[in-house]
Amino acid sequence: MRQLTNAEIDKLAARASVKKVAVENFLGTLYEPAGRSCNMVNAYADAKCYKWNTATICAIVDGIKLAYK
């Protein structure tokens, strides 16, 4: 896993209908030892808890995939 750059996070957070703060906060604090699957599970758990819209979830999932690419 690599840490996403601010520019990468900003680009994901700038997508239409995305909750910018949610994307910035989640992707800025990805937890490397947890692994990709754990970060994905956390994203979906947070999405349910905070009632994120589909665009926000997709931006976060795409960010996780990018970090593990």
C-alpha cells in the first residue's frame, strides 16, 4: 500500500455529488497494516453508519484501490 497524495484525494473528492469531507478524512487515514480487505470493510461499515451516497462510496473505494495498486 502507498499513501495517496493530496492531489489524488482532492481529485476523488471533487467528483459530482461526493461528500468531500468524508472522502478526504477516510482516504487520508487509510490503515496499512489492516490490509485492503479490512479497509474496504471499514469503508462499507462507515457508509452504512453515516449514510453516504453512492458517489461518495465509489470515490472512497476507488481511492482504496488506487492506494493498493
